[in-house]
Amino acid sequence: MAKAPKYTGSKGSNSYKKKNGWESLYLALERLESDTTRTARAQLASEAKKVAKMAKKMAPVDEYNLEDAITFQSVGQGAYGKQGTDSSGRFNKNAWTIGVDINAMAGNKRVGDYAVLVHEYLPWGTTEKWPMPGTNKLWGLGPKSLAKQATSGVEVGGAFMYRAMEEINGSGLIKRRVVEAIEKTIDKFVIMKKQKRF
């Protein structure tokens, strides 16, 4: 396997113009890989934020504070799930988690315990009441959640995380938007290469 040429340019300079032959091709492909990876990560982060925002819209608000407990976090991972670094030594951020902070507190009660019950068993988008697990009581959306639903245009209630993902990713939209973003980056790269801008 051929040894990669050593990068000799300084940061901020356009060293690509100074290279020719295989070194130039290698550096151009390295740049394309970096650009497409950065684009894919940025688009995935954008999509994950949309899911978190939609989950907040769909979360009931009668008790505790589920909206504020819904979190979006970047998780640094490299290949095979291990922490990785890029060529500049920075940690890769290529995974995001969206969930409920189970340790969040509402007064003296943990939000996490309530969030599981609500997500799995509370009805949504209806005034109908369903049996509360382990009891004979019926429960449903309270007045604050019904008011939120009336003004937000989305169904508020249970399964808010799952439904938010379905809403944002309907028919594989997330993957499609990531692919489109990468294609635009490649198109831009080809145009810049033809114009000999690097």
C-alpha cells in the first residue's frame, strides 16, 4: 500500500495548489472525505435536534416537567463504538442521544419514573382515558396538556419520543436529507476542483 504523502502546508494556507500528481489527488480526496464527514455530522445533528424539539412539543405538561427533562446530547464515538479522534486530534462526535434525563427533579420527585409511565401508557391526542398500569384508575390528558395540544397543532401525550422520531423521519426522511447534504457537498467540491480553487 502506498504511503500517504506528508502534509507540508501550514494551517490556513491553500497548500493544495502547491501539490501536483498523486500528492495533489491524495490531498484532494482527503479534503473531500473531511468535507463530506463534517456535512453528514452536521446534518445528523440538525435532524436529532428536530426530533428533540418535536418530542418537547408532544410531551404532556400537566405534571412534572417533561419538556425541560428531554435532552439532546452529542456522544463521541469513533470506529466500532470506541472513542475516536480526527486528524487534528479532536474527539469525533458522530452520535447523538435524545431522551429524558431520568435524574431531573420536579420538586422532590424524579421525572424519570413518571416519564416511563407517561411514555408507555398515557393516551395521546384524545380526551379518552386509559387504565393506569397496576391500578383500576383511568388516566388521560389533563387540562394543561389539552390546551397545549389545541395551540400547538400536534398530538400531546404518551409515546412522545417514539412519535417525534416517526414525525421527523417519516419514510426515511432523515437518511434522505443526509444523503442530499452530502451530494451538495460533493457537487460543490467538483465545481471548486474544476475552477482550480484548490
